[in-house]
Amino acid sequence: MNLHLTHDQLCDLILADTSLQPNAESDVVEQHLQACLICSAELKSLRDSISHFRDASSAFARHEFAQSYAQRSSIAPPHSYLSQPLYWAAAAVIFVAALFPITLHQQRSAADSSVKAAAVSSQTESDDALLADIDQKVSADVPSPMEPLADPTDGSTSTNSTSDQRTN
């Protein structure tokens, strides 16, 4: 065995899963770490460095998230954007686009009400005509179902014999 552990062996120790069953090589490395203070100090230094890096990166991420959240607390653009005419034009277009469906709905409602008014007036006219027809039939002397049927022969007698008639 070498005098000290190699970089690869130290990395394997740091990345090793402790739940795996130990093998003969890991036992030798563990024995060396117990005997060699330099290698155990190097391993401790690497683990501490990784732990400090993890803590620092987590703290930095929390800090950056807090800053970005504070900047996004307002939906209004920064003051420098408000002075640009492009943003005002975009705001006007959005406003007009939002009003467009409302005006269409109002026009459709007005058209529907005029159609309903025409339907009501035509309904009233047809009701009046129906009532007038009923009134005329009630005031008649003889109701139409009881009137005699018109004579189809106009008083002439039929001279056709039964032999002339067609049979099926």
C-alpha cells in the first residue's frame, strides 16, 4: 500500500454510500485512516469544505430568491419604462382589446331586443287575425262544418253503367 491515500481513494470515501456492505478494500482504507493522521485530516478537510460550500450555496440561493421576490412584489414596470411611448401604446392596445368584447355584447343585446320587439308585434298581429276569424265563425248563422256539401254533379244524373266502370 502507498504511504498515503490517493485523491481517487479520498473521493471514493466522500462519495461512498454507507449503506453498502463493506468490502476488503474499504476495510484496508478504514484501517489506514485510523493509523495515518495526515490522510484522516485531509479527508476531514475535504468533508468540511464540501459542507461549507453546501451551506454557502444554500445561503446565497436564499438571499437571491429573497431579492428577486422583493423586486417582483410590484407588477408595475420600473420608472424608466413608464417614460417610453411603446409601453403606453401597448397599454392602450390592451385596453381597447379588453373593451372590444363588451361593445360586441352590447350591440348583440340591442339587436336581440329589436328582434324580440318585431316578434312580439308579429305575434300580436297574428293573434288579432286569429281572434277576428274566430269572431266571424261564431257570428255566422250556420257553422261551416254543418253547411251542405257542394253537389259535384250539379243536378245532372249519372248515366254511366256499372259495366263501364273499371275494376281492379
